[in-house]
Amino acid sequence: MVSEKKGMKLENTVSLFISRSAHRSSEMNKTGSWRFSLPVYKDKTAPCSAACPTGTEIPRVEMHMSRGEVRKAWEKIIWENPFPAVCGRVCFHECEGACNRKNLDSAVGINSLEKFIGDIALSESYTFDEVEGTTNKRVAIIGAGPSGLSAAYFLSKLGFLCEVFEKESEAGGVMRWGIPSYRLPKNILLDEIKRIEELGIKIHCNRELSIDEFNNIKNEFDAVYLGCGLGASISPGFEGESLLEEGSIFLKRVESEKMSLDGQDIAVIGGGNTAIDVARSLIRTGAKATILYRRRKEDMPAFIHEISAAEDEGVKIVELVSPTCVKHKGEMLEIDLQEMTTGDIDSHGRMSVRPLGGKRSLIYNKIISGIGNQIKDTWHSPDQNNSKMELKNSIIDITGDTPLVYGGDLTNKNQSVSDAIASGKEIAIVLDLHFKGDSDIIDSLEKCRVGVNAISFEIYRGGRKQYKEFVEFKNVNIDYFDKEDRNELPQISKEESINSFNEVEKNYTFQMAANEALRCFNCGVCNDCDNCRVFCPDASIIIEDGKRVIKTDFCKGCGVCVTECPRSAMGMEEEKV
Amino acid sequence: MNEKVMEGSHAISEAVRLCNVGVVSGFPITPQTHIIEAIAEHCSDGTMKAKYINVESEHSAMAAIVGASSAGTRAFTATSSHGLALMHELLHWAAGARLPIVMGEVNRALGPGWNIWTDQTDSLSQRDTGWIQLYCEDGQEALDTVIFGFRLAELVNLPVMVIIDAFLVSHTYEAVSVPTQDEVNEFLPAFNPRIKLDLENPQALNQMASPQYYMEMRKSMQLAMETVEDIYDEVEDEFHDTWGRRYGSVEGINLDADVVFVTSGTATTTCRLAIKDLTDKGESVGMLKIKMFRPFPAKGIQNALKNAGKVAVVDRNFSFGAGGIFAQEVKSSLCNLKDAPVVFNFIAGLGGRDITTDTFFEMYEKVNANDIPQTESEWIGINEQELK
């Protein structure tokens, strides 16, 4: 009695509308409407960039280096600094002092990486892009030191025609004559200078200018930059000072003569980098070197690692002695020393010293003064009577027909190569703004500010955005970083060090450099790690044309992407309805 | 087909055994326990292939069944009274999720006072959950209704409650004709849901629906409900073709009579005897059995009662402050009918009190004595002394 039609005739065709994810419910239920704040990709300023006098975007340099993209890393550096190979050796790298990574294990070897990148650029003969277009404005640059050469570099990039006047036989200034070649080999410096010259810059060497010549140049050029440096030694101011040799002159002689001071006992007065450079150079000429310093070793303005390297090489440091008199003692020189003791902390936060009462005398073959330099001619610095713009790294005098700009050691609080580069960049931008008739140069310059002191040429040229927010260590998600030893540069043997002017620090291998660059958190910079996309619970981050894009239909604003961004390259923005 | 003597509970268990059910879950409660107890035994002894899920409450039983049905398997549970009340939240879910679950429900009074006997208020309290409700008179009807209940549920994507009276059906042994497995297999095709959780096509079901969409979902349920009466008839046609039995969403006897009783559940069986006695005495009396309470077969009822003299609805249930629940629905069905008959409402048999032929005779006299019914429901057999 079972009929044939059964079970098959009826079909379920009723309306059946329920919420479900497969198609309709996710379309119908755009959960993005629940959101009150939206994640955004938001690059920020890393502490290293903010600390760098040149404002180099270091996290991106290291990002490229970690991928083995040396050329891109170099191109990133030269936006802000035409001397990577030099700075990779001589910069006092405040970037590393500011590095967030030091809160986890130790700072990234930014300085060493710069040296590696700079050296690859030289060995691979990377050249600067040719400048397109010209302003037809001519700028005279007095002094071919780091600030003058940097000014020439940045001005040339802006289409200015530059001529550099240098009193010495070769360009380089303090880099050439003040920094010994065991720290900065001559060929490295010359190669980096040559690359700048190739932008079409004329460098006239052996042209020390008189004030008359300076006045002629003012008439001849549209602007003049004075980066004359500190050409005269500071006189120590005690009896017999004329018996001392000037440190800067000694360093220049060491560079140009083959000097042997075998077995001689030589004292160096001072506690700055000049004194250390002189002492370490003395060691290399076979002499015994003793530094006489009136404060304590920890008060010395020289870089700590230079002090310890000097001691390692056999330099003796006598602390808390103040010279009062130098006189002949037969073939030798006798120096009378007042013993000092520590007092209170002075207004600069430095320990003051005062005489203790005791005196002693020491005998040396030679005594060198390394206490610093000062301005040589008054016209090297701005006219006191004119009104001027005093900027972070330069002073601008536009009272006359020809704008006069001053920078480098003449104006800088910190007398370093990096600060000199910052001067050169600042004056280049200021002159460009001036000739463009910019109504508020200070404000325009501020728009290129990185951190507190640096100005970015890349921001000025529109190639990089200015990020107001900084990345602090607490903003880094350290769940993504394991402790890892810093890669230190290998060194030549101590024996080789003290018997030659060969560069003490060797270089990374490519693998070491890439590994060291990988240690960089890339603070505030997206390095395509893809965490944001992987973690998004709503699959609301997609890749379009190789770029990550946040789709707002379903993004609930949970912020997981922002939290999981290891490097704080994202943020949440409140949405206003 | 073979006839067996069994209690009404086991008629339901037997039907479930035949329906290729995949998952059964339940929690014991008198007078339902025998249903799931027998099924648990069938699962245990292998005569049924279903997975039996032990749970700690009726709420969980229904939740388990919702899950099983969402996963695309035929699923069953049974409950009664307080158990049904505890399930209430999940009843909405099962219907809103459009799951073709079948549930056995044994009408039992809700406490306090603690009472295990029959009373329809438990199931009628669930009338707005979106379940189809089918009331049965005896064990055979219960068995048949479970079988075509699955067929109906799966054709309209709505859950079906198959309802019997406590003890009067659940624990009463009667001869029941049990279909063969082959017959059931042919009548009830394999469950092939339109929407299910599927590893090949992963999706989340029943999430958030904003105001923009919720109303359409509810309208969709109602559209499905509106097809139920017609599809029920077609399913019954097929059932009748196989087994020669049919019940109808309503069943009428002598509907043109001066007085027509409206009944449901086992009161119907008693009513059949009462109107036979009255008719034999020359009285003009008829009867309308309502089997389908949800969807309420309003058109069928209008049609059935339009020629009746007076209508007397017997309710074994009560909605406090209003009246008998069947009476409310019958009245609203008739209210727009021209020359509609007056509707009397009697409340009888609550908490398992017997409804006998004498009860019907008493009600019949009360109807005849009044042209117009009183506004309130009339409670039959009340001992007024207790209310003082």
C-alpha cells in the first residue's frame, strides 16, 4: 500500500531568512558600525632619529639593511648626511644612547652599521644623483670642513652653484687634519669628498682669505657661507706656555710627516678628544704618552670609549693636576703641577675642582697642549652690530646686500662632524627659503624639524613626512624581540694598533651587518612584518597593491593590530560622527 | 505494520526509533520520563543509531538539540511542565534558527501546588515561541504525529511540538499500529537541510542582526507559518496514502448543530461519547476537535463553526486575568465573521481533575440555559467552600 509518489512530491520552498556569516549576515551586519575609534598606520619618530644631529631616519636605514638592501639604506642616509663612511667612524652616535633597544639588552650598533653601509657605497662606487635644474645663484663657501662641504652638498642639491675656499692644501678640515687616520683613514675621507665634488662643486685649496678678499667675494657671490672653524689654539695661560706644541698642529704633522718619537716621554695637557687623539697618535710614533688633566677622568669631555681605548694602548692618565709652569730642564721640559681636589657640582652639572695645596713637578721630553681651539679671525664670526637670525646650528645675517651665513664649530654648541653637517644642511635650506622669498623662514624650517635640533632635508624636499609623535620603549611590544648580543666590530690586534696608524676597528661582514640591523626595533616605522593583518580578528586588513589597507566595513576598532604592532607604527584615532 | 499494546509515551519513543533520528537529548520529568527512558534504552541496545546526550537540565537538552539540528542531523527531545518552562529561552532560539526539531511534550500542570497531572497551560504558555503545536488524543495519534511531524518540520523549517495529556495518554496502554521501518523510510526522506553547519562551507549561524534585518527574519518565520496548514494537509495526504489514517488540523462532527463543543486532547475522546449520548436523546449537538493550535487554523475554524448555533469551548488551561486560551483564539477567529455564533467558555479538568461525560452534560445544560454567554470563563465543578 506504499504509493509511489510519497516522500518526493513535497519540497521545502518556504521563506528561510536567518543571520549567518557565509554571505548575508556579514553583509547585513557591518560590524564596523560598532567602532568608535579606527586604527591607522601612523609612522612616528624614533628616539635615535630625534637624537641624531642630522635627523637621519635610522629605523628605515636599518630596515633596508636588515633586508640586505644596502643601496636603499645608503640612499636613505644621504638624504640627510653626505658622509656616511666618515660619520660611521667619527660620530659620537647619540643615536645609540637614545636607542630603545638598550632597555632590552643593548643599543643597536647604528654607528657601525653606518660605517658598513658607507664603505659598501664607496667600494661599489655609488654616486649621488645628478642635480636637476639650477637657481643660477652662486654661493661662496669659506672652509672645506664638514660644515662647508655639507653646505655645498645640500646647496648643490637645491640647484645652487657652489665654490669652496680652503686655506689648507686639501679639503676636509678637522676630518682631514684633526682626526688621526687610525680612526678615519685618509682614503675614506677623500673618496667621500670626491663624491661631493662630483656634484659640480669647485674646491679652491690653498686659498686662505684675507678680509679684503672676503669683501670681494661678498660682492661677487649671491651668498656667502662661513664655516671657518676654530683655527687658533687656546692659550693655556701659564708661565712657559710657549714651550708647548699645539695639539692641532701636532696632529697635522703626524698626518703629513713620517714621525718617530721612539722612547720619548711626552705629556699631553687636556681632557678632550684632541688630547686623546694626540696621546694615541704619540703611542703610534713609539712615544710614551701621559695625559695631564685638571679634573677627574670621569669628567673628561672626550668620548668614554676613546679614553678606554687610549688607556688600553698604554696612555697614562694623571688626574686632578693643573699645570702652573713649564721650564727647560736640560734637554727635557719640567712641568710644575698644582694638585687639585673635587669641590661642588657647578652650574653645568660638572664637578668643580679646587687646589688641594700639594705641588709636584714632572719631567718630559716634550709637552703638547690639547685643550682646544678658538676663532682665528674676527670676520669669521658674525658682526656683533648686525641683527641676525640665531638658529640651532647656524647664524644668518641678511642685513647686507649679500646674505652671510655662519655655521660649523663657530656656531655649534657641540663641536662635532655631525653637528657640522647639520649646520651645512640648515644654511642650505635657509638660503633656499630666503631666495624663494619665504615670509617666515623660522616657521618653514620648523616644519622640517626632527626631534629637537635636527632638520630633515628629505622632509624639506617632500620625500618624508614629519612625525610629531615619538616612540618610547613602553610603546614597543617587546614580546616580539628576544635578547640578542650586539655585534661589535672586530678590531686589529693591539700590537698592530700601537705600531701603526692602521684603522683600529675593522668592519662587519655582510651577514653581521644584516644581523645587527635585524636587532633594530624599527621604532615607529612599518617594516611589513604583517602582524597587524595576521592578528586582525575581523580580517579587515588586506593588502592592496602591496600596501596594507584597513577596511572599515568590519573593523570594530578593537585595536588588536595596534597592540600587536611590535614597533608602534600604528595608532588609534577617535572617529567623529 | 503490526499492532502492539503500549503506553502513549512509548508510542512516541517508537515513532522516534523509526524516524532515523541522529541525536536525542533529554532530562527526566514525570510524566514524560518514559519517552526518553525508552529512547535511551533503544540507543543503548543498538536498536536505534542515535547519539543520546545526557544533560543536567531541559535548558541544556534543548541547547544540545539546537546544536545537533544546526549541524544537520534529525534531532528529538521530550519534556513536560516545569521542564518545558525551563526550556523557554531555547524554544525561541530553535524556532528563530528555523530548526526542524520535533519535541514530545506531555501536558502537566505547573506548580505550586505541586501537581503531576494533566493540564495544557504548560504548552500553551509557549504559544508565542514560533513552534508548531499539535495536540493528540491517544497513543496512535501521538505516534503518527511524530512521524509526520518530522516531515512537516523539515518542509517548513519550523520546530514541532507533539503534545499528549499526562497519564491519560502518556501512561495509558492502548493498541497502537506501528509502521515498518521501510514504510517510514519511504515516507520520511533523509534529512537534507537547506542551511547547516558544514565543514565544506564554513559559516557562523544566527549572529547579530541589526534592526535593519531582524524584522524580515521574523516576517520570514511568519511566512513559513502561513504555509503550514496547506503543507500539513499535503503531508497528511501522503501519510494517509501509506497508512490510511488522517487527523486534520481540525476535525468536526455535526457542525451545524445548535451547540458545538470545541475540544482538544483527551477531552475530545470523552466529548465524542457525550455528544453520542446527547444525540441519541435527540439533542442537536456537535463537536470540533482542534489538533493544530499553532499555527492557529483560523480559516478552518471559521468555516467549521459558521453554521453552529452556539459554540462551547472547553479549556483545560487558563490564562489568568483573561480566560481559556483556546476560547480566546476561537473568539478572535470568529469575531469578524458575519452572524458569528456566540462562544461560551468552560474551564474544566485543571491539574488532572477528570472531565467526564457528566462534565459535558453540565456544560451543555449551561449553554442551553443562556442565549448570551457570560463575559468571564465559567469554571466547572468548583467547590465554592474552598474559595471562602
